[in-house]
Amino acid sequence: MGSSKHKFQDTFEISYEQYFHNQYSYVVKLIRELQDKLGEEKTHEIVYPLFERMFVDWAKKSVEDSPINSLGDYIEYDQRAFTKTHTIEIKEATSTKYLAHVTECVFAKVFRGMGASKIGHDFICATDYACTSAYNPKLKLTRTKTLMQGAPYCDFCYTWKDGE
């Protein structure tokens, strides 16, 4: 008998959309249940910091092997990390400013499809700011609209602030 991998190591194929729908449908159900019992404000107060910590931890780990030391590094990372989950149109890319419009986002599609765009915005989109700082404190994000909130695109504008 040759060595074979354990059945738990087998893989199966599903789309990114199916994966994130499966992952976040439970989160949406939990948040809605908490909102029914505790109210929206208390639920946000309890759950949002947890989501932010989880996403910040993910952001830090995602750049451990390739640190973000310039805006150029971040642009390369952005293009590599989010190609399967976002459609990104680069509007401007310099050494100090990166303006990108996200015209498709699997998270917006999934949360909006569940009728949970407010939950998606509060617990996914809002964490983008903390993640940006986690990549590198010199990296700053501004954004005025999101697909999650019904806009035709998310307008991510990253700047690099040396000396901070």
C-alpha cells in the first residue's frame, strides 16, 4: 500500500462567490439574531471590533513575506491579492497616489444578494481603513462610495505619506 493523503485533505471545487456566500451566510444570520436580541447598536459595538481585529490580523499576515514599503509595493499587492474577488480599474497610479475603481466585488454581490448590504458595509467595507494601516501606517485610504451601498463602483484612493 502506498501512502495516500487523508480524506480531510481532499479538495473540492466551488466558485469564489459560493465560498464567500457559504462563509458569510452564517455571519449574517448570527448578526441578525444578535440585532433582534440586543439591538443594532449593541451588536455593532460587540461584533465590529472582532471583525476589525480578524481582518487586521489577516492583512498583517498577508504581507509578512512581502512587506509594503511603498505605494508601488501596495499597488502590486492589490493587483495580486484581489484579482479573483474584485474587478479593479486603475484610474491613477503614481509614487504618492493610487486611485482605483472597484467595479465588481464578490463581497458586495454576496451580501447584497442576501439582503444584507448594511451588515456587509459595516463589517467588511468599514474594516478597509484598519487593514490599510496594518499594511503600513504610511498608507492612507479615502473612499466616498461603495458597491455595497449601491454605488456603481467603490472609489479607493490610497496615498503614501512619508515622514509620519
